[in-house]
Amino acid sequence: MSEAPPPENRAGRTWRERIRLFGPAVMVSVLALIITYWFVEPAPPSHLELATGPEDGAYFYFGQRYRELLAREGISVNVRATFGSIDNLRLLSERAVDLAFVQGGTGASADAPDLRSLASLYFEPLWVFVRADAPLKELRDLRGHRVAVGREGSGTRAIALQLLADNGIEYDATLMVPLSGSEAARALRSGEIDAAFFVVAPRSVIVGQLLRTPEVRLLSIERAAAYVLRHRFLSKLTLPQGAIDLAANLPPADTVLVAPAATLVVRQDFHPALSELLLRIAKQIHGEPGLFEDVGQFPSRKYLDFPISEQARRFFDSGPSLLQRYLPFWAANLVDRLKIMLLPLVTLLYPLFKIVPPTYDWRMRSRINRWYEDLQAIERKLDAGGSHDDLRRQLAELDRIEQSVRRLSVPLSYASALYTLRLHIDLLRGELQRALQRKEH
């Protein structure tokens, strides 16, 4: 009889058997994974273009803070200085930037149906400073006076022209000067203009300087409630006496202001994972109390010009997702994308792999049990009787079967069945040899 094959040969055959058994299931799994991948949301971009405003403004300052915090999450940001909100909306619509700070009241959803708001971030008071010696008590008194209404493309210009129009004051290029920021403040102090509109933060340098300028005073907005009713993006605010500087008592009296809110605007196709990340960062930056804001008042789903994005709506309804609460952004996004891929894959693979163990068991046992058919054939010939040569041929056939069985390699869990088969072969050989001895005698 031939020797049993060496262990390495048996191991090789066992692995080939496993590949034949599990290979089709693995191939089906890979195919299902590839098909599922086409329906998964692509990974978020690692670079963003953020439109802000002039470099001396609050938008540009906050843009730097967003860039710093996003860099910690592996997202690089190019902070792009612009003329202001109108310019930012144009850049968004032209897909030149990915997101932008936009002053409330400067855009209309009907004019840009593909834009979405993520949140409002803080109040931006409208400050109307006038010459102290000018007989100006309210906005309608500005008719016939030289007024700085802000540069083209700025949010200041948009709201200034709206409020002037509310008072029946039409645009007049000879009187309405396109000056903003420090240029408008300088012109007002020097007497070149009679009034100037500013949309800036209360702690800005411009507000502090003008409040300390004797030749200039801050105009309290009469009929502020009426403006708020007419323009829902506005809020009525009261700047208390001494709120800017108690020692200098600035302002010298309670002053009524109106204020739009700064908002964060994206396009409709902005990546949802980045939307949630930006809202978390916005909460970190703008969640603290301010001169006009309460703790936790911002970011908010109020004071928006454009429809709120679906991801932002879920954020305000339920808070950050479980994954983004406890994992870094890249890990949370990876798990979320894999989850979408794995759910249908598991649904397919569970029944597929459930039938593999019984199939494997059947394959292993069939390799052993199929030899019993040959043994039964030899036994039937033995029972039927036969010549001396017939018995010799049956014995030779049995030797061939035994050699084939010795070459079988099965896992240890099936060794008992294999050795039982070999015992049965020896048992049948004994019967053949005894029958052969009787023929010889």
C-alpha cells in the first residue's frame, strides 16, 4: 500500500477545498460591496472656500476662527475677503466658493433657489451715526442730506437702501455716497457727509471711535417696531445707557437699534457631514452670550432668508449625531459611510453564509460516505458467490479503494468518520480473505 501523503500536501488540499467552498460566497460579497458603493454619499471634501467680507470686518475675523477649528478636523479653508454679503451670494451662485457669511435681508430664496441656510450666528446691529449739529431725529429726516450707504456688494448698502425707501427716499447718486467702514467714519468726522450707515459688531473700533467723537452722535431708530414688522429678518434691540463704556457713559442714553442676523449660507448640494461639523463649530464660536445675545441663543434656525438645509434641521431638532459626539470627524464620517454600505451587505450575506456550514459538512461527509457505495457493491458480489479469480479481483478493487481513502484529507472533526470507513474496509477485506481461503482448500 502507498504511504499517506505528507501533512503539507493535506493542508494544501484542505485550503483548496475551503477556497472552492467559500470562494463563491466571497465573490458575491465583493460584487455586492462594489454595487453598494455606487449609492453611498461621497466622502466630504478636504478643502473649502469661505467668502467673508472686508478684512477689517467681523466676517473676516470669524472666518479666521472657522479656519482654525476646521483645520483641527483635517479640513483646510481658504478665507476669501470680499466686498460683503451681496458679493458673497454672487460667488455662491457662481460656485466660486463653498460657503459664505451673509447678512440677513440681503438675499431672497426666489432669486437663488439652490441656496440653503445652515444657521443664523449673531445679531448685526444697524448703526446710524449723524453729525451732532444736524437737525436729524429719525431716518426720514435724511432726505436731501449726504449719506454714506455702503459700498456696492455690501450688506450695509442693501439694508440702508431698503430703510430709506421705506421712508420714501429714493436713491440719489449725488447724495448717497458708496463709502463703508473706516472711510465712511472719516468722512463723517470731517463733515464731508451728514450721516453714515454701519452694520458692525457693538465692540468694533468704528463704533467706539464714533461714540467718543463730540461732533457725531448715534441716532436712535424711531418706529423700530414698524421696521421689524415690514422686514421679518430684522430684530428690535435696545442698547442700554453706558453699555459700551460705563466710565464715559457711552452711549449717553438708551438707544433703540434694528439688527439683521449674520447667517451661514451654502448651496443645496453641500456635503451633509460638513454641514453638521460647521454647526458644531458655530455653536462653539457663537454660543456664548454677547451684548445683545443670550447664552445658547445662537446658532439659531430663526432670522433666515433661505430655507434651512435638511441636515441643519435635524441638528436643531436632535442635536449632533451620536457618531460625531464621540468620534473625531474623519472617524465618524468613515463609520457613517461604511454603515450605509454594510447594512445591505449584511442583509445579503447573513443568509448566504448561514448555508455555508451545512454545505461544508455535507461536502466533507460526502467525500467519505461515497466509498460505501463501492464497498456495498463488493459485498454483494461476495454474497452472490464467485470463482477464485472473482475474489482476487474484488480484493484488488478493495486495495485500490483503501489507497484512495488513505489519500483523503479532512479536518480533525471528521477524522472519526474517516477511520470508521477504514475499519469497515479492513472488515470487508477479512471476509474476502476467508472466502478466498475456503476456495483454495
